[in-house]
Amino acid sequence: MFAKLKSPVFIDTVTLEFLCHEPSSLRAVLKNEEGRVCSKMETRVEKDQKVFKWNGLNDLPYGVYTLELCQGEEEQSERIIKRI
């Protein structure tokens, strides 16, 4: 596990806290309950960067999503909920 969610519930922003502090690329995919990709992004994580905010998710419908994260060869999935 290289990152954790600040909160599993979001409105328009998902905040990640990094547990490792090496520079690398981060790829994130947000899928709905049917497994359809609703949003994705890729960014560079700088050395000693502790937090990343994925903004612009306010257009997604409310519901349950799966957040798939990939950093280098490590992957992890988290269940998150968009609410009002």
C-alpha cells in the first residue's frame, strides 16, 4: 500500500496521502459499480510529496465507486462513495 484515502467519502475531490516518498508516476482510475471507467488521471508524484488532491469530480453521479491506483508496479483498489 503506497497511498491511503483521507476519507472514503467525497463530494468533488478525492484526497490521497502518500505513504512512500520516492518520485514516481501515479495513475488513477475511477470506476462505477458496473465497472465502467468514469474518470482517470495520471500525474507525477514528487519526492517527499505527502498529499495529492484529485479535483473536478463534481460531475459524477452520486454512488459507490472503485478507485484503482497504480504507482510503478504497485497497485491497490479502494471503495469510495460520492455523496451530497
